[in-house]
Amino acid sequence: MGPFGYGYFIRRLIATLGLLLITCDCVDSTRDVLDLISNLQSRTGFTNITGQNNRTTAIYLQDSSRNVAVSDYLLRKALRIFKDSSELTFLATMKQEIGNSGSILAFSSDIYRFFEIESSGQQDEIRVHYRHDQHHYVLTFPYSLADNKWHKLAVTVTTNHVTIFVDCLKVYEHDIQIVDRVPPSSDIQLFVGQQSRQHALFRGGLQDVQIVTQAHGYVLQCPVQETDCPTCSQYQALEEQLQRAEKRIKELEQCECHKGCRYNGTSKKEGEVWHPDQCTLCDCKNGTVQCRKLDCPPALCDHPVYREGQCCPLCMTNCYFNGKYYHHGESVSPKVCVTCTCNDGNMECERMDPEVSCPNLNCPEEKRLHIEGECCPVCEGTDFCGLGNNCHSNASCINLSTRFACQCLPGYRGDGVHCKDVDECLTKGGKYGHHCNGQTICENTIGSYLCKCPSGHIPEDPYNCTGSGYDFSNSAPGRESDGTFLLTFFSLILVILWVSGVR
């Protein structure tokens, strides 16, 4: 191979591994570990139980009226590391009741959701709520945790990436928008097992709910979990193996090398092309396997279908039922306990037997409510919001006696399902107007507004620039006031002189 033989490249690889050891932060470094359960503000709203292990405290959450939040000291520390850390991992060992939808942990207030990790037993989803440029975003991952079994959950968040581990296995990773690191509101709390005082109440057991800084925080939950970087012992073993390989390769450098590729344990010839699946095309070129995904045209329908053996999704035939068109996969309930689903042009209806299909209720018969238009009864005091709702991200879900209602948050206008930001600066006073006085200028923000002084700074008193350091003598309004004062003064002198002359 000339002056740059295999031995040269092996030595370069050893040097690269040494650099990788430092770059990936595989050496021991200090990290912050915040344990939320051991720092709760109140000891009510839950009961202590035996968790998956006996080394740490485990709690069981079931009450519908509770306020389980961490202490102010831990909240301040959590907000600081949330702001300053480029990578955070949120850990929880959990045992969630079947069908429950609730938050595992949440930075939020009663009206503002800043960051939240939620498990939905209704939709079988893991949800990560975050903010980008003051807008609310939700990342959903299809995975069922609400099965009344213990699971280990780890969610790693970097500046623009999320990775999900369940029971020490990486199940999802996804790019996201750049995460807002500082909440705009000062009344944020760090809740455990709920989104706020009333919403997204988690039911089940929680243990080892922690926030971990530095890279690879999930290894605290799963010490034998592989990381992207080798450990010190793994690096030393790799170095020894490469040194032995270097010695062997020196003996083989004089042999003629026939190029080829290895793919999943099989040999591929130079120039060979193959399909590992219907959507991937691979080839062997210069001893390297290169694979690429096939491009598909956009499927212009709501419920595209993937056929066996085909790569690209297909749009199926819509259905016409009771004077209305429905997309493939769309369902409708024309009668109580009857569900009809569109299946490639045919509306297939199925009657549900309440005795068989409805969930068992843990309340006496006199406490059960039969809601008009609904097949299954519910218990009085049911958390309809927790069962699933379609409220807008900038709306609050309110439990009523037989259903839920959506109400837009202050600073927004709409029906609760659709909420738009109100520009308060267009109107002065009233419910949807601003209340800045003559000294301040209104500036609209998402969900609110600011009253700024003419100099551009925000005063301590949001409605008055007086006493906030603003120099009125150098402003245009100040000069106009001085001119008015002088004119009034001289006019008064002339009047006094004229009256004196008359007398």
C-alpha cells in the first residue's frame, strides 16, 4: 500500500480514539443529580410504597386533589441547571395505572406550561412539551407505559435533540426546535406527578425522579447501558486489540488486497447493488457500503396506507355516509354504542356491548352518570381532562360534571380548541386592551404585552416611567411641557399688570 499502509492507518486510529476519549467526556467529571422525591415541598397527596428497589423512596399518587411540588430551593437550582446545561437527562422509575394520562414531571404554573414529560395511557404515547420562541410545541412518541408495571424512563434533551430510553433501551430520538431555557413567568413550579394543581394527574407509583446534567445521564439509571463514547476500560481494551492488529497487518501488507464489502454478516462484491428493504438501496463502492432511502412523492390525504412490499404510502378511497364524506381510517358514531370506520371506500360499522367493552367503574351504581350520546357511563368527579381533550396548547381544560370545557388563557381569544394571540396594543382599556398610561408605549408579546418607556427600557412600575431613571428633561414630551409652562407663566404676569393699571 506504499508509505500509507494499514499500519499507518491503525496508528492514526489509535490517536483518534485517544482524542475521542477526551472529546466525548468519557473521563470522570462531576455532574449535578437533583432528586425530586426527596425534596418535595409537602408530604401530603401521596403514600409511601415499596418501589422497584429498596434503596430509595417510592410514592403512590392517586388523590384527585393534591399539590406535589419540590421545594423553592430545589426549584431555583433546577431552573439554573435547565438554563446553563447543554444536555439534561430526566429520569423516572414509574408504574402507571392502566388508561391513566398524566405528567411525570412539569415546570409549569396554573396557566403556563414551560416544560413537561407526560405519559398518555389513552393514546399510548410519551409526550415531551417544550417552548421555542415562547410558542408551545409537543413531541409525541408512540409507546405504552400505562400498563401497571414498573418501567425505567429516561429522556435526554440537548439544545435541539430529544432521545427516549425505556427500560435501558433507546426507543426514539428526534430533532426539535431550539428549546427555550428561561421561563418568562416567575410563578413557575416544578411538579411531580401532575402538570399543575388540577391538570394531568398521574396515577400510580413513582421512584427515582431525577434531573441529571452532563452527557450520558441515562447511565445512572442503567449502569451497563452502552454510550456513544467508550469508557476508560473499553478504550484501553480497544487500544490493546488495535496494537495486536497492527502487528498482524504489517505481515499482510505485502499481500494483494481484493476489495469488497461486508453487510450484516454477508460479503458483497465491488459494484454490487441490493435492496435490504423496499425503501432502501445499497451499493458496494471502494470497499464501503453506501445506503440511501428512496424518495416518495407526498401522500395528499389524512390517512395514507403502507402496502406490504411497497415503499411509498398510498391514498385510499374515501367513504360517503349519511350525506357526508369521510377519509380512509376516519371514524364516526352515528348512534350510541355504534362506531363506523371508513375502510377504502366502505363504511364498516360495529356495535359495542357496554357490558363487555366499557371499563369497570370503581364507584357505586348511584354515583354513576349516563351521559347523553355516550355509550359508557362514568363516575361522578371523573377527570375528563385527564382522559384526553382537544384543548389548544394556549388554553386551560376545565372539568365539568359530565364533560370538559376548553377556555383560552389570558392574552388569547377563541373557543378553547382554537386560540389566537390578542394584540392588546390595538385597543386601550377593557378585557382585550392595554392599560399603559401616557408615559409608556404598548408593545405586544405572545399572550401578553409590555409597557415600555420612550427610551425603550421597561420600568419597574409597568404603567409609569416616573422614578425609574427615565430623564424626562431630554425627551420630546418634556420639552413641550416646559414650553407650555413658560407660556402660562408670562400670561399670568400680564394679567396681573393689567389689573393693577385699571385700579
